[in-house]
Amino acid sequence: MNNPFIVLPVIFHLFTAVLLLFFWYKVNAQRLITIIGSIASVGIAVWLFREVYQNGILTMQAGEWQAPFGISFVADAFSATMVLLTALSGMAVAIFSTGSIRNARLKFGYFPILNFLLMGLNGAFLTGDIFNLYVWFEIIIIASFVLITIGGEKAQIEGAIKYVTMNLLASAIFLTAIAILYGMAGSLNMADLSGQVAQIENRGLVNVVAILFLVGFGIKSAIFPLYFWLPASYHTPPPAISAIFGGLLTKVGVYALLRIFTLIFIPDEFLSTLLIVIAALTILSGGLGAILQVNMRKIFSYLIVCHIGFMIAGLGIYTELALVGAIFYLIHDIIVKTNLFLVSGLIFKLKGTLNIQKLGGLYKKYPKFSLLMAIPLFSLVGIPPLSGFWAKLFLIQGGYFEGEYTLIGFILLGSFLTLWVIAKLWSEVFWKDAVDLPKKINVKYYWELKPFKQWAMIIPIILLAAISLYIGLAAEHIILLSEQIASELIDPTPYLEAVLGTKTETP
């Protein structure tokens, strides 16, 4: 069904970013516009999600050029869900930023750049053209590079160099893969490529191009062995920026992998085996890396890597049941990881450090805060019936039915390592006796903030914690959504027909 308004999530953030440019030095006006805009973006995302749920897959052909000749925008259950999650995480980070980001950084264009980043993310989720996907990825890289360097501190610059170097390498590989793919198939429309690539007889060449895409998206997703840039950079910017990075930026790479490898490059035995091996090693390396860290944000950064492996495992198994687990985990992980970095920001404002060996006594002094922080921490572990439990259950079931017992072992090992890390963190930060720390001159502590800023840091954590509880306690709704998305990924016929406008047989 054609609907030109499906690009509203992109246009709205562009409009908000441009509007904010007119209030460059008026930080209070920027805060107000950002809060109103982020709430409105959630309303737009909910509208789009409802439209897709009620009317099926929606499309928009840019400039009335019909597919496969023009640029297509497509809103199916998967992309609409990602847009909604982006809006929710974006709203939480935007509100948190109004209370935690210094005025000096706001005057460097923080809020406009944040909106440009969200615009790029929505564009990547909604595009149906593979070159257009590259363009949106570049917008994301440019905006994220500006955000990671705002403030100009030494650690930020060092982390930013590693971040942008690896992401530019990923972009170069991605663009090379697109060029080869276009030479092979003569099309850039992803729906059209689905049929064209299936007809290419030289499957070895197809697998080579698929591996190029895997490397390009794998760097962005931080899979083994291409993950080292993430824990070296995600802990350097302010917590609000780390939250949007940890929650969404790696997940756009996972989204691209799930989209490309279910629509264009259907995994054969070789690709499935490769994906399963990568998933297992990603789980192991991320989990072991987290154990060795004492900085809270570095711990969370390594856990991002570990849990990316769970999603890649679902793609590697490549059954509908396993994909349900991967999609469920993707939904859960975006909300939880965003919230964890916001929690780390609140803890820093309370104690002035993120070194877990120097922290302690939080539960005794701030029991209500501690119980609030426990929700994302325990959801990450997957304690029943919280959100992480159900996703792992589907992944284990998917692996069991396909005889992937070694992969199940790695999933269980990753879960155990996560439990170990979070138990250690909880013991060090919340349960042990408080350590007397000297007051830092360059830190404005939580109790020194105005009431508005204090609430601006608490409300997003409460919001995301409530969403996490909903995902876990009302899991039947998320399971139904994940099953619908997995079904559309396994059988893309409705997607192809919606984009190309003709009855199409699944390759």
C-alpha cells in the first residue's frame, strides 16, 4: 500500500534539527524544543507502527519513480518496530541530556546533531534501496563523530579516532560490495535484488560479495574479531551520548545484517556455519572482556559485544523460531542498553566516579534509586520473567531443534558470564560499604543540580525501566510481534509484492 507519509519520522527530525539551529546559544529554548520534539517523534512512530499493523506493508516511491528504478521507502513490521524503538530511546536520551549535558556543550550544537543522528537512523530503517542505506549510514557516522568529540577532551578524541577509522573502513567495504553487487545484478533496489541475486549461477561470487557485506556491517555491529573499537570509544563521551550509541548504533548494523541476509543473500550451509562461528566467538570475547573491566561503562560496552552475538546466532541458525529469538533480543537489548548507560550517568552524578572498586553503599544511601537501577541490570541477565529470559529461551529452542548444541553452550556461557559480571557489579556498587571519595571540583553532583535537571535524569530511567518490565511481563505481545517479523523475514513475498507492485514468487 502506497503511503507518502511513512517518511515523516525522517522529515520530522530534519525539521527539528534545522529549527534548533536558530536557537544556537539559547540553551533553555533548545531544551524545551527538544523535549517537545522527542515526545512528538514518539507519537509519529506510534502512528506509523499502527498503520503498518492495520494495513500491512507501506511503501513510498521517491519522485514517483517506480521500483526498481527510483528510491523506495518501505515500512514493514520490522522497520516500523525499529523506528518506534528509536523514538523511545531517542526521547529518553533527549530528556536525560537536558539535565546532564553542560551548557557549554549544548552551545556546540549538541541537540541539532542528536536530531540529525536520529534522522539518519530512521532513514536507514525505512529505506528499500541498498545505496540509499549507505547514504544513511554516512549521515549516522558524521553525526555520531560530532557527538563523540563534543567537549574535546583527550579521551574523547582518542576514542573518536578509533571509532571513525573503523567505521570509515566499514563504509569503504560496504560501498565496494554495493558496486560489485550492482555489476552482478544491475539493480540497487533491495526487493529487486532479492530475485536478481537468486538467479546468478556463480554462487561462489555471490558468497564473496555476501562476506564483504558481512564484514562491512560486522564492523558497525561490533562482531568478532571487529569489535575492539567499541569498548575503546563508547566510554569516552558523556553518558547520554554513550546511551544512544550503545542502544541504537550497533543495532542498526544488526538490522542491516538481518535485512540483507534474509532478503538478498539467503544463508547457505557455508554462510550459516560462518555466522554461527562468529556468533559464538562474539559471545565469548565480549563476556570475557567484561569480566576484566572495573569501569562501569567499559563493562557495559563489552556486554554490548557479547549480546550482539546472541542476535547473530539467531541469524546463523536461520529458522523462524531462531529469528523470533533474535528479534525479541534486539527489541529487549535496545531498551536495556540505553537505560544502562543512563544509569551509569546517574551513578557518576551521585558518586563522582564509575570505577566499581571505588563505589559502594548505594543501596544503603539511595534504596529507591537502587531498586530502579536493578530493573535494567537484572533484565540484562535474563532472570525470569524479565525481558532477557524470553529471547534466550527462543534462541536455545531454535538451536536445539537444529542440533546446534555447541552454539547453545556458548549462549548459556554468555548468559553465565553476564550473570557473573552483573552480580560482581551489584555487590561492588550497591551492597558493599561506601568508600569515602574526595569531592571532585570539575563534577557537578546530583544534589547540586536544579530540581528540573534532577527529574530530567530520573524520568528517562523510569520510562525505560517500565518498558523493560512490559517487554518481560507482557511477553506474549512481543512474541507475537517477533513472530510476525520473523515470518516476513523468512518469507519476503509480501515485501517484494509491496515494493515491486507485482505478484512475486519467493526465490
